[in-house]
Amino acid sequence: MTNFKILAVDPGGTTGIATYSALRIMNPNTNQYEYMDESFWGTQLGPEKHHDELDMLLGMQHVENYTIVCESFEYRNRSRAGLVLVSQQYIGVIERFAQERKVQLVMQSSSVGKITKKSFVRKENLERLGLWEIGMGGRLNHMADAYGHILQYMVKNNIQKSDLLERGWR
């Protein structure tokens, strides 16, 4: 049995964080992983500078089997007024942490985690899974997007896929 954690990050001026934690064991009869004592947790950092807080949070969440899923940054050479490229700085903090600690880092495009009416992970999916909090459509939208990233990663990588789809996408 190992401690298992996935931490998803939506980096930016305000950084969204979502985690999935469980104890993971291989069932010798089915040769499949089973997950026990599961929990999800989310928060946001910022909008003030939070490089140190992000690094500390990544370290505090580090367990034996740890994966970080991070939204990538795609600069499209068409800047809107007031565009701030601070998300690149936070991605750098995450990349350095992952390299230093030899933690698996998976980058996903912003469209993968974005919570919209047409995305794979929508508000109603988060509600059915008990992950939607008041304020997620506005002030907490970065945390909602981090949940979008973590759920996409879990379904794509067959981590509790059947359970998640049955409960959240029925």
C-alpha cells in the first residue's frame, strides 16, 4: 500500500490548486489498483505574489507516489490589453520542484481544464462529485479549473475512471 496523490495547478496571478489523495494497493486477483480513503481538496493562492507559498505547498503535499498536473502556457503572440505573463514564473517554480524532487510533471493545455458549458468537465460534473463550491463561477474559478485538470488526468489515465464517470457524468 502506498500513499498516492495527484496535485493539479492552474498557475497565474491567482493560482488554483486541486488534489486527489488516496491509499493505493494492487489487487493481486485483478492486477488492478484499488484506492481507499480517497479525498479531494482545493484552494487558491494569490493574487499577491506567491512563489514561496506555491513551493511550500508542493512540498507539503509530496507523498511516496506523487504526480503534478500543470496547465501549460501558450503565448499566441496576440496580447490583450493588460496581459501579465506571471503564469510562466509559477510554472518555473513547479518545473524546478518536480526536477529537484524527481516528481512526475504532466503539462496540459488550458482548454483541457477550463470549466465551460461545452468542456468535458462542467459545473454540473463538479456538483455531482461534491467538488463545486460557492464562488467557483467567479472568484474561485482558478480552483475550479484545477479540478478540471485533475479530473481530465484521472479519467484519461484510468484512475477511478468508472467511479468518476458513474458519479459525475451520469
